[in-house]
Amino acid sequence: MKQVSEARELRGQGLTMRVIAERLGVSPATAFRRLRNS
């Protein structure tokens, strides 16, 4: 999933999960689950 690698990159830049979630257009819980599951 493209979003996950994108989220990983943002994580690497030190962004918070909430900011990442906003970037991906999902809720923070969803973003967190996607990162954890991948």
C-alpha cells in the first residue's frame, strides 16, 4: 500500500501520528493501525 510507505517516510521525518493521519486523510487511529499492521 502506497500510503504506508508514505506514512513511514513522514514518521522518519519526526512527524506526529496526527499530522501523518491528516496528510493521508484518515483518522489517527486508522493511520496508527495501518503502520502497525504493515
